[in-house]
Amino acid sequence: MSKIVCCCPCPWLEALCERLCNSSKKNLEPPTQIPEPDAGEIYTALWPFKARADDELSFQDGEQFRIYKREGDWWTAFKLDRTGKVSAKGVVPKNYLARRQTVKEQPWYFGTLDRFETQNLLMAPGNGVGAFLVRQSEKNHIGCVLSVVISDREVKHIKIHENQNGSFHLDPSEMFESLEMLVEHYRREQLRSGIRLTRPCARPEPKPQDLSHQTVDDWELPKEEFTLEEKLGSGYFADVYRGKWKGMVNVAIKILKKNESLNQRDFLLETQILKKLRHKHLITLFAICTSSVPFYIITELMEKGNLLSFLRGEEGRDLKALTLIEMASQVADGMAYLEEQNSIHRDLAARNVLVGANDICKVADFGLARIVKEPIYSTSDQKIPYKWCAPEAISHGTFSIQSDVWSFGVLLYEMFSYGGVPYPAFSNHEVFKMISSGYRLPAPNKCPSHIYDIMLMCWKDSAVERPHFTELKTLLENLWITESSHDTSDPAGGVS
Ligand code: ADP
């Protein structure tokens, strides 16, 4: 689907030609956008990509590009052939590219990555002992870290020291001018642990944040562009299917059930806001289909379904407390972003968190609670999820980010009881009476005491005394660091 540049091998002439030819058309590039012949840095593709729209470029990993225009997540670029001549011009996803002749181009350099994600990536089948990556720790003061598989269960994280003169070392007796030289050295010579670096960690392909660059602004799409495949689940409000957009991009298709209670205008306005919310721990909204009922909501697909069923299933039952802490900190991270955006969830619970590859957790159904669920909740007392609701939300309908914090406490209870039901023996009204008179859920079996302390903080009577999500995130991350340094023999245990 690439657009072939037929006559002008030079980017500058090509741009000028195109500008002259199209001078009567709208949306012309302003003159300042015409690149100099050699302007624009060269980037290398790290993964292959298949174009999804006419003006996007398909490419293979290793192909090179000169960037023409940077705009959001999609850049306009000239594809270069082996001799460096322009062979095509089109739009490319920026997260598939790395700047040439920088460390970012190296197959072992993973950019900013936390320790949990690193371990998950390195422990994936196919890596094996000696597989490694170099990353920037999420904690600024730690800087660069070499993470390497040292046994079938263990990853070692070693801080890479950078000197003021720009050299790098693991051990002050051996200095290297660049990270590349350091890595090459430890591919030949053993690390202190006796392990030699073997292959770079397998690198998962990034997921574009949009179906294509054309759906960044135009995301009210016709239903015909989607095909339904297997049914993934069914809730009170929607049936959810695995599906495809234009037969090529995997998506989740949520078909709303109670369309009569929806106002199309409100729905469009609300989704407009949701579309702008982007965070690695929030489900990405790709598109909506509202030209006829039932409405569709199209989101990214999460392979392992909802967290509640996951925790109750085979894989979830075996999770260690350390992994649960990490997953909870991911949810807190997504919620901290919503908090920062002045958005509230209103229905935070394990059933509304989705789990993907490498056990990554993403908060789903945010915002939509008001427009899709509230009309139904308010018409039937039985449907209000009382057991997750803060007392002020039940008594006065006061939903806020602080009432979401209460729900997060209940979500922690669900996680550390491996999908247990809160207040199992009580009705909604009994629960409201009990919590109003000071009763709180007991700690689940084997729940770390620090985690139960966090639950109790979330269930403070007074909303303003509850912690913010940013604080919850930090508390959980610190707890994870402390627990993981007990859990490993890694001498660089503080490296995260
Ligand atoms: P409702 O809002 O009606 O409760 P949900 O949005 O919770 O419906 O979806 C029902 C079920 O479908 C979920 O519990 C989950 O198992 C599955 N599901 C929903 N969205 C996705 C998704 N993006 N990827 C994978 N599975 C999903």
C-alpha cells in the first residue's frame, strides 16, 4: 500500500514536485515543511509492519527511513533503498523505528523498562540462560541496567555505571567507551556470576495505539469494517467478541446490550474524552460504531481476559504474592493517570481489569460507567455494585477519584484472595449498614500484612483521608522492591 515516488530520487525535489502538482489542493504542507536534501535523521525499522491504509508504508525490519514530518504517534517518512535513495514516501508508526547509529537500534536495548516487565520478558520461552537486555530503570537515580537470565528461574540485574567522561563499567577494573563495547566484551568474557551474555532477549512487537493513522481523528467507523470471531465474554451491559478490523488488525468488539437507555450524543461526547486517555495500564479505545444499534465499542484485545476469572483460573491460582503486588501496582499506575487527567472510573473491580501477555494489567471500562451503566444502575437497586462502592457513593451518589480508591481496596482484597467474593454472606443493604458502622473486610488468608494495611487506608471513612493513587502506586512499588530483594539472591538487589 505504499506510495511509490516515481520520478524524483531526491527527497527535496520530490517534495517540491508534489507541492507544485498539488498546489490547488487543500491541506498543503507549508513551505517550511519541505525538507532539505539531507534533512531529517535516519531511522531503522526494528520490526516488520504491514500498512493498514493507502498512504501507510509496509516495511521489513532493518529498512531505513528519513523522517519528513513528525506528528503524534505516526510520522511521514521517506523509505530509503540500500543505496540510500528514496524509494517511497508514506506514514509509519514511530514506535517501530529507532534512530540509526544510536544504542536504541541495538536488538538488546529496550529503553525504559521496570524490573517486573524485564523479568517477564526474559523468562519467556526461547530466551534461556545468558539471554540479556540493557534498559533504563524507571527510577532515575539508578540509570542503566544489564539484566541477564542466570538460571531457568532467575534473572540478575546489574547496574551499569557511567563515568563523568562518558565511559561505562560493571566493574571499575574494566572500562568501556560505549554500551555496545561493554556488551560485546561480556559476550566473550564471563560476568562475575560465571555467566556469559548469549542472545538478546526476544523483543515483543509494539502495539500501535490506533487501528491506523487515519483513525486517529476519524474513529467513528462503519460496522462493516469489523468481523466478529469467537465470543470472549458476556457481561450485564455487553457481549464481547474477538474480531478483526479490515481483516488484519486483532481487536475486541464490545456490542452494547441496553441501547435503548443510551443517548447517542452523550455517548459520542463521553467517548471523545476517553479516546484521548492513553496510558500503558489503560485499555486503548480504538473506535466506535454508532450509526445503528447496537452500538459497538472497539478496543485493544487482551489475551487473558478479565482479572477476576484469571485469578480464579489455573494460571492465577499459582501467582506468588510478589506478582500480585506488581499487578496491583500496574492498576494503581493506570488509575494514577486517570486521577491526573481528572477522570474517574466509578466501577473499579477485578472484573473490569483485563490481563494480557506477560500478565500485564490494564484498567478497562473507565468513564463509560457513567454513560452506559448509570442509567441501568439507578433504575435497579440490585445492580449497583455496592460491595465495591464507597459509603458516600452509596448514600449520596458522590463518586470521585477517592471513591475509586475505596474500590481499589476491594480490588486488592479480590486479588489477594485469588478471586474471592467480598462479604460473601451478606446482601447489599447489610454491607452498607456494616461498613457505615465501621466493619471492614478481614485480611484474606496469607495476605502480606503491608497489603492489608493498604486496604485499610483505602477504606477510611472520610474520603479525604484515603491515599491518592500516586501514593498507592509508590507504596506498592516500594513493597515490591523490598519483597523482591528477599526473593532473590541477586547482590544488586536494590536495582529496579
Ligand atoms: P460488561 O461491561 O457488560 O460487564 P465487560 O466489558 O466486562 O462487559 O466484558 C465482558 C467480558 O468480556 C469481560 O469480563 C472479559 O472477560 C471479556 N472482555 C471484555 N473486553 C475485553 C478485551 N478488550 N479483551 C479481551 N476480553 C475482553
